[in-house]
Amino acid sequence: MEIRQGQESEMALIFLFGCCVFPLFFFALHWALHRTRALGMDQLRAIYVAAKLVSSIQAIMASTAGYIIFSSCQHVIDDQ
């Protein structure tokens, strides 16, 4: 499989984007869940819920990407 220079830099940018966005999303959720008085969550429970939410979002995104790849290929094993 041959990767062009543009694809390589695009994949690196997507990787860096994911490395920045998901931890920031986790910390923002943790902060919001811990600070919201109506929920009454202690810090440990807020961390647990924030981690589950971020993990669920990543799973949905991975499943969607897999579905798009699967539906766009005629033969998944042989296509590139």
C-alpha cells in the first residue's frame, strides 16, 4: 500500500487532533460534572462518568468509521 506525502501529513494532523481533543474533552466533562451542584458528584464519581462518556464517544466514532469503510468497499479484504 502506497501512501502519498499529502495523506501522511493529513493522518498526522488527525492523530494530533485526537491527542489534544479527547483529553481536553475529558477534563472539561470532569470539571462540569464535579462543579454542577444539581448532580452532587464527588470528584471520583465525576472522573468515572467523564471517562465513560469520552470512551462512548470514541467507540461511536470508531464504529462509524468502520461502517463507512465497510460500505464503501466492494471486497473489504482485497480493497485498499
